[in-house]
Amino acid sequence: MRILAIETSCDETAVAVVDDGRHIVSNIVASQLAHQDTGGIVPEVAAREHLRALDGITQQALNEAGVELRAVDAVAATVGPGLVGCLLVGANYGRGLALAAGLPFIGVNHLEGHVYANWLYEGDAPTPEPEIPAVVLIVSGAHSDLVMMEGHRRFRPLGRTIDDAAGEAFDKVARLLGLGFPGGPAIERVARDGDPAAFPLPRAALSGYDFSFSGLKTAVLRLVRALEAKGALPVADVAASFQKAITEILAEKTARAAAEHAVETVLLGGGVAANLALRTEIQKRIGHPLRVPPPRLCTDNGAMIGAAAFFVLRDHGTDVPVTVRSDMKLA
């Protein structure tokens, strides 16, 4: 089955063509640059940027795949969670394409997309599918979720952030350090030259598998203000210390969940999963195979939506999303 998939949940306009939920035929992503001046995403601006880009990106994805719209079997689009204006742009555009071409439309949960990015491959050699059951950590700018994947589209919640998402914490700390937006890649780059043991930072001691990052952000704010009062800010050391703290929090809970549940694999997804320090820390702590998409498939993209859409059709599992919802849950 060949699916044309659209992703517009936040600030990436992305369209892909995916075969049978696994093979990437084309995958075009246009990152919005309009938010760099504001240091964060302005929802109305993001929605307008999607409107401007979608026609061209869709045609580019079809051209790269060497197909016309009538040659695909279905059209899919993200319907949640995300910024509601952005979701409406992509979902309505996808519904319009499907209606015009007489094709079925598939609404996709964005978080399922991040999970199913682990099933994707490019080129002619398929990679082995991840083994299930699995513990899945999804970490991005808006989400920090730890779930049990008991089967295709069967997810059971273990824990999630009770305040801020890990990616949001990266963005806010990067802004404090003057590193720009988005914050995750900037902090990872600068932290390579820093000492992760330079400044001991707190880890929230929560029972169970829930996360909390607001206290860590506040601690970094106070540290930065105190260091600035003394002279030049050691940006690399602060970045490395913060990255160490947040990756250890995520890795400890993920490893404990894998050890305490009967799983075959640990899966990562979301933009923060592209962070090499996080991958390394989790791999060091677990006794299971770790599957992580390539960095370009960790961040928002259309191919992951195409993969999830295939499994929506094949394995209903949970309810199939229909209407746009900004607060849609994975489990």
C-alpha cells in the first residue's frame, strides 16, 4: 500500500510517500525559519507558513517518488496532538486531496508517528522490524512519554512529564545561554566542549515513571544568573551539565521500565531522541536492544506519519483518530 502522508503539527511542513508502512519512497521536510527571531514558535505564524509551503512540498514529494496523486492508495495527515491551527492546515489539506482524488483519508496520532519511525527504512534493503513488546520513550519539544507497546497500536501508559517536556527544557536553557532556537541541537553541539561534571544540578525524585523538568530549568536559571554576576558565563560547562542531568533522568526511568517489564526492545522517538548523549546513556543502562530512528527521522517528518497510517489501517488496536485534537494522547 502506498500512502501520501502530511505532517504539520508544529513548525515543520513535511510530506512523504511511504510503501507498506516501512519503505520511504520520498520524504520532504521544510523547516520554518520564521521563528528564529522570536526564539520560539508563534502558532499563527506557523500555520501561515504551512499554508504557503504545502502545495509545493506535496508536489515535490510526488515528483521525487515518481508518481501522481491518483497512483497512491490513501492520503494521511496528522490530526493531533500539536498546535491546533497547524493541525487544521495539514488535516484539511489532506482531506481535500483525498476527496478530490477519490482516496481514503487516514487521521494519524503524531505520537504514534514517532513510534513507527522505528519501522522505516530507505533504499532496497529492509531493516529488521523492532520486536514487540517494547518500552517506548517519546521525547520532543512538547512531549515526554514513557509507554509499553504491547502490540501494534496497543499502548499502555507508564509515565509522562507532570510539567514541562524535555525538548521545551532544552529550548528554554538554550535561550538562557544565548544559543538560539531550536535549543536541542545547539546545546548538544556546545556541550561537546564542556565539562558535564562542572555544575551538579538537581534531578526531581518522583516515584513511578513520571518526569519533571521545571525544577531543573529553575536551577539552571539561578546558576546562570549567579555565574553572570561573577563574570563571563562558562556556556559550554553549563550546557554540558544540563545535558547530563536531563539525559540521566530520562535514561534512568527508561532503563528501570525495561528491567521491570517483560519486553524485547527499547524504542526511542521524537526530536530529543536525536541527541547522541541520550542514546549513549540509555544504551549503557539497558540490557535490551535499543532501536532509534536516524536523526532525520527523529524530528517531525511525513514518513513517520505514512508508517503510522499503514498500521492504522492494518491493526486498528486503539481508536482511529478522526477530528483534530491538540491534546491527543498516545495511550
